[in-house]
Amino acid sequence: MNVQQSLDPATGTSRDGGPATRAQFQTQDDKDMLRAARDLTKDLGEAKPGIYWPDMLVSTAIGYAGIATAILSDSIAIAVVSGILAALALYRSLMFIHELTHIKKDALPGFRLGWNLMVGVPMLTPSFMYEGVHVIHHKRTQYGTIEDPEYLPLALMKPWSLPLFVLIALLAPAALLVRFGILVPLGVVIPPIRKLVWERFSSLSINPDFRRKRPTGDFRKRVFWQEAGASVWALTLFASTFAIGWRPLLIALAVASLTAVLNQLRTLVAHLWENEGEPMTVTAQYLDSVNVPPPGVAAEIWAPVGLRYHALHHLMPSMPYHDLPEAHRRLAKELGTGSTYEGANHPGMLPLVGRIARSTMMRG
């Protein structure tokens, strides 16, 4: 059966008027699409240092320059504009944590260390908070289930859950400051606190039922130095308030909060969130995920570093972000209008938020 021909991506139903698209692919995959994704992209997939390093470095420099300007400026207007620019730039820098979880270990020598020193530790989101966690989200039998740390059936929840989901991100930077500056030192002398912090507050996850397993091997060593560095930095930030007051820290936290909200909004529309906990085929996972391809340019701001091709990323998790636009172009051209591949392409953030909101209101 060529399931690709039985889907109407425009309406989200089968061509014979049957159930929603993802239900058709709960038990079988669209093999034509999966084969095309494999065969048409064989020459892609090499992470290029000449793209990764300048992108990350420039974004980071703009971000920190924006924070510094916001802190030092006497003009409220300049401070606000600088803070917004800083949030956008640091948001892009932070999104490289996603790439770090997928690129081959030896693909970009020094990039993981460099990113942690310049972005991860200063922003109190070292890479260990995503590494070893995000990979579960891509496992064939765990995506969308209770074991997935990055999945909640948001479209099937109550209407109030959506604004709460976004607004809670405002507290994330302050929570990270407490985690690394207070709870980590306490955990050194009080083991139960250490255990609690690791299991509940050591991953960038949205599933409240997720409990993280203890790190082992070389990863445990990376966790140690990353957490130690972030803890020292958090304590330094606390101490700085005695020398220069609270204003610089509060401005930096405000910028970080805006960055966190941007990421939470992107997360809100990264999937359709319509799975009720059952295992899904790769095709069903793809259709529950979201591409926001060109010609629109706004998605490059709110879904940077390749995340505008999030559904495609679920087909090819190890594809570097700079190759995703070309992979998308080839697949869209080969599979064409009306294909399963087209079923995961959406026009923008607002229609996606509206779709999820309408779904929650039906359960209001």
C-alpha cells in the first residue's frame, strides 16, 4: 500500500474521508518518503566548522554586547532595544545545544568545549542538560510516550495550560540561578538534595514525570566540570550584587527570560502535540512535527539553527542544520504536492498556535 497517496495534507484527513493523518501511520510508515529521505541526501550531512564557528561566535558576541549596552545605557529606549537584540542573538547561540546532541563526537573538534565556555556555562544551560536527554525524544518507541522528556499532549489539555506553559518560562533563568548557585553547593553536603536536583532539575525537559538517570562513564566527567563551572559562575553573579548592585543582574535575567519565552513559544509549535501516549511510526512522528519552510523569513528568527525544519529533523536527526534547507528542497521537489512530506509543512507560528488553542478549547 502506498500510504502517500491516501493522505490529504491540506485537511489532515485521508482522501476517503477517514481519520486524521497521524492515525493512518500509527502502524505503518510511508516507505516512499523514508527511502527518498535516505537516497536524495547521501551527499549531505557533514558538519562544517566554517559555518558553525562563525555563526555561534557572532551571535554570542552580539548577545553579550547587547546586554552590556542595556546595562550601561542611561536611555530606557536604547536599553530596551539592546535587550531585545541581545535576547534574539543569545537565543540563536543557545540553540546550538541542539546541534551538540546530534553531531558526531569528532565532527567539530573543540566546538562543544567552546560553546560551553562561551554560552552554556555563562547562560547557566551547559550542554549536559540536553545531552543524553534529547536523544530519548528521537527514539522510535519512546517519542510521544510517558518516557519522552520533551513531549506533552498539549493539544489535548485544558485551555489554561497553553498560557501557563509559555509564561512559566519567564521564571527559568531565576530557577537556573538558584539551581546552580544554591542547590548544587547544598547537594555537595546533603546527598538527598543532590539526588533530587539531578533527577528533577538537570534536563531541559517539559514532561513533569521525567526522572533523569545518573550519569556514567566519560559523560559523568563532563557533567562534573560543566556543573562546577556553572555553579562558580552563579555564585559569582550573586556576589556581584554586593559590589555593583542588583541592576546589572536583573537586566541580564530579564534578557534571559525573554530568550526563554522565545524558546518556549518555539517549543509550543514544534509539534502538533496530538499523541495520547501511544508509540508512533517514524512517519506518524514526522506528521506530528512541524516544518515552517520558506518563503517566510520570520521562522528563521523564532526557529533558528535549522529548527524551522523540525519535522525534517525527525526524519534525519544527524543532518547538520546548514544542510536542512537543501535536503528540504530536494524532498519537496521529488515528492511533490499532495505527498506525505508536504503534510508536515505549515505556514507560520500563529496558525499553529491557533490550531492547538482550538483543540484545547474543545476540551475546555
